[in-house]
Amino acid sequence: MTARLSCIVPAYNEAARIGAVLAVLAPHPLLAEVIVVDDGSSDGTADMAMRHPVRVIRLPGNRGKTAALAVGLAAAQHDAVMLIDSDLSGLTAADVTALAAPVLSGQADATISLRGNAPGLWRWIGLDYISGERVFSRALLAGQGEVLRRLPKFGFEVFLNAIWIRQRLRLAVVRWPGVSSPSKAQKRGVLAGLWADAAMLADMVRTIGLPTALQQILRMRGVRV
């Protein structure tokens, strides 16, 4: 398989972790380009990213993950896109290939990761519906630029889920047992981490509503391949 994907990495204050992620992504043969969108970091995240052969876009302030992803998607040169969180540990080239392969081969329309340290409930049901690691067609979001700009900071994943469900895309869940991401409590401290988790949950509920969030889990499980 030749390089056919644009990879977008939103990042905010991840200077300590993003280097290891980019060391895997930048040379990967399936990724035609890697775009890091630095969401107003204050810790040198962009400088660390620029040590790698990737494109770095700096936002003037912290606008949130949704805004960073919207900027990256607009800048991407290819229709097939891969989204990768910037704080992963244990990511390998084989993991990247596994996430891309079902879409590139036509087996699935979209993929989503299930990391080794995902919450136990997600691992039990076989789906992390808010995972940040995905592959899909950028055409699904054509004409949605203004909508994305109005979404809450952490509303992107559930908004995209709604599109996947509405179009009944075939979804492949790719297990990444050796990959983990730190909790917000680990990165920010217990109280700040709990507050950040609550804010993220509130953004999700504002985007699609709590009943719909619960329905997404069931409906996405139903279209797995």
C-alpha cells in the first residue's frame, strides 16, 4: 500500500509526549503527510514537533480540540484522514498500519482504536466511542466547516459519530493493547483532572444530548465489521 492518508495530530501542552508519537508517525509509509495543530500551547509543544519532518500549524490561543481538528482537516491534502492524539504511549508503526488497513483495503468505511488502558467498560463492550484515534473520509465533513466552528471544544468525536451512524458506515474497531494515554488527573493533578473530565463530558452532552450519547454506543456496536 502506498501513502494515501493525511494524519492530523491536535496538541495542547504535550511537549513531553508528542515527540515519541511523531517519531512513529513521521516515517510511516502509509502517511503522505503529518499535520500537527498546536492549540496555543505554552510548553514548547510546537518546537518539539518541528524537530520532526511534519507540518506544524500554530493557533494563536487555546481554542479546544474541535477547533484544532477543524484547522487540520481544512489543511489536509488527502481525502482519507487519520486522527491521532498527541499524548499516546506505546504507539508502534504496526498500530498505525492496523488502524489504516481496513479503510485502505475497503473492508471498512471507518476505523476507531480501542487502547489497552481504555476504561474497563469500553474494553468489555469492545468499543471506545469517544476514542481520538480514527481513520475516515474527509468528504464526510464537506460543507460542515461552520458547524464545526460552533461545536464545543470537545464535541468533535460525538458529532462525527452521529454522521457515521446516520450514513451507516461500516466501522472496524482496532484493538491497541500496547497503547495507552494518560488520564487528565495524571497530567494535571486530581482536582484539575476531574474538572477537565467534567468539562469534556459537558461538551459532549451539549453537542448531542445525553440520551443520544448512550444511543451512539449501541448503534456503533451494531455497524461493526
